[in-house]
Amino acid sequence: MYIGLERKKMRQYRVAIVEDDSNYSDFLKDCLNRYGLDKEISFTIRSFTKGESFLDNYRQIYDIVFLDVDLGKGFLNGMETAEKLRLLDSMVLLIFVTNMPQYAPDGYNVNALDYCLKPINYSNLSVKLDKAVKVLLQRKGTPVKIKDKKGTRIVPSNDIMYIEVMGHNLIFHTVDETIESYGGLSEKEADLSSYDFARCSASILVNLTFVKGLYGDEIAIGNERIRIGRSKKKNFLDQLNTFLGG
């Protein structure tokens, strides 16, 4: 029987580095890999040189973003990039990288976790990473067992955008893939109700973290629009409203 547990023994986080200086970008990668070895954490890292390329077709897949404040003349600067990012993703942890400490207070306006002052050193950066990892560990999430044709997969609930019934199957739409399974949606709803999942229709269970917009009788999740069922609408909107803080 196949059980996808081996990779889950090591915590895994996705990191974006938005930095136009390749030397600093490479140094941050080296520091992250060093920290990962020290703490038994796996980082998947992607680098961008401009805010525009980072935001283009943005998906809510990152846990941490390192963002340079100064990204070159004629392009979005770090603060402008952060403001646009927050319209797309309110949850990702944001750490500014800058040689201009006077900009640090502006980070509160975009809910930045912290900032690193250039020149960066590993000791200082590791403190920032300790803080970020602590926040990530405190966020809600639970392992979800998904039975497929090979056996049983274990997927973090934080990675599941929504679950839908299709025929006699359950389809799990995650940030990385679509997994076909079987079982009852009501059972999954009971298991995940404490982790910000809500039923928007008879056939779809949504992770409220991934809801990007509400458009009449539809919600936006990623690049998709999902219809809210009439019988579920009031209860779903109440749950969404509570999740959003009123």
C-alpha cells in the first residue's frame, strides 16, 4: 500500500525572493538552505527580479516572501509591490530586505512580519526565520487523509483550496494538483469545520482562506468562479463574514 508520508517527515515551506540584485538573491538562497539543514526544514524557493513579474498570475502558494524595498527605477518598488500583494494574499508572511531603515515603519501598513537590513548576515536572518516559522506553525491546519487508487495520501489542509463531489468521487483541488478520491463530503466537512472550511453548495466544500472575492452568487478561488448554492448561501456567507472578522 502506498502512503505518501516519507516527504512529510520534514516541514516544507514555499519561499519567494523578490530582489533585483542577484548576489543578494543567491545569498538569501544559501542562508535558507543552511537554515533548512540546521532545522530540518525543506524550502522550495523561487526568485524574481521585479515586482511586476512576481505579481503576474500570482497564486497563493507561498508561505514567506522576501521583498527588496528598492527594485530599480521605472519599476514597482517594494512597498508598491507589497500593497498590490496584499490585495491578492492577506496571509503570506512578508519580510522586507532593505538598506534604508527609514522605510521599516511603512511595513506595518502592509502587515510585514519583519525586515532585514543590508548587509545581511546569517545570524540575523536566522532570527527572522525563527519568528516566521513560529508563526507558520501556529496557523491552523491538520493532516487530511485522501484515499486514491494507489493507497492513502496525506495532504495538509492548508494546501486544499476546495473539495467537490463529482459523480461518486471526491475531487480535492490543492494548490499544486487535483486528486481524485472517494468518500463522503459530509464526513470531510465534519473533519474540517474547525479549520475554516465551509460548504458553499451541496457538492462543494471551500477553504475560506482561498476565497479572493464575492461576486453575487459566486466566489472567486484562484482563477475559478464557484457558484454558491441557494440553500447554503446564508450559512456560507455568515461563516465567510465571521472568518473575515465581521
